[in-house]
Amino acid sequence: MEVCNTKAPQIAAKVATEAGMQVSRISLKNRNSDNAPNVWQKTVLENFEARKAAGADPTTLEFSEIVEHDGSKEFRFMKAIPTDGVCLACHGESLANDVQATITTLYPNDRATDYKLGDIRGSFVVTKMLH
Ligand code: HEC
């Protein structure tokens, strides 16, 4: 819980300051409301789901593009995060009572359970404004 709850946002913030990039994790069924996808990210996540349904290996699902708005270019990268065995303790179908209790306290609107091994848990997102 500590790593997902505290360390991940800290690491993301550190990388962002050092390289001028925004780094985040998102999901169609997010636990933290800050991790909800925006419009283009939702489209990519749905595309990842469609590719997986068509037989693609979820570890290989990636997306990148450069978009131009208001005269500036933005680089966008996403990489799917598959659900591993260790993730099921906190994102699986049956959680230990103490784990469930902690999650319910910290995240009353949690939607990030009922995952199975190999499901797409979410995605890493990297964006960077280019000059
Ligand atoms: C010990 C419990 C625990 C385990 C194990 C765990 N997570 Fe999480 N996960 C969390 C919590 C708590 C959050 C909410 C973090 C936050 O507040 O940003 C979270 C959030 C996430 C998010 C961000 C999207 C969202 O739902 O808010 C992703 C993606 C994610 N976890 C993937 C994984 C993957 C993949 C694994 C296994 C490799 C994993 N987690 C294992 C507890 C856990």
C-alpha cells in the first residue's frame, strides 16, 4: 500500500521536475480519483482493451503521438500496465479484511478491484511539451 499510495506520486513528481515531463498512472477503473483518464487517455485505454481482446499480449501495448495545439507540440506516450500476481492482494477479486478496510478508509470511491491475472490494470502516461 505504501508504495502505490506514497512512493508512486513522489517518483512521478521527481521525474517530472528533472526532465520537464509529466508522469502519471491512470486507469479506466481508478482507485484514486486523481488517476482518472482525460479524453485522449480514455480513448487509448479503450484501444488497449480492444487490442488485448483481439489477442495482443498486454505487456506489449504502447501508444505515442505528437499533437500540436496553440502552436506548441506535445509528446504523449502511454504503456499498458498488466495485472501481475502480486497486484491481486489489493486489486483482485477477494481482498483480506484488513486490506479492504484500509482501502475503503483511504479511497471511499475505489473502483480498482475485481481484476484478474493478465487484465490491463491501467497505464503509465508520459507527456512533455516540445519547443
Ligand atoms: C498493497 C496494496 C497494493 C498492491 C499490492 C498494488 N497496488 Fe496498485 N494501488 C494501490 C493503492 C492504494 C492505489 C492508489 C494510489 C494513489 O493514491 O495514487 C493504487 C493505484 C494503482 C494504480 C493507479 C490507478 C488507480 O487505480 O488509482 C495502478 C495503475 C496500479 N495501482 C497498479 C498496480 C499494479 C500493476 C500492481 C501490481 C504490480 C499493484 N498496483 C499492486 C494499492 C496496491
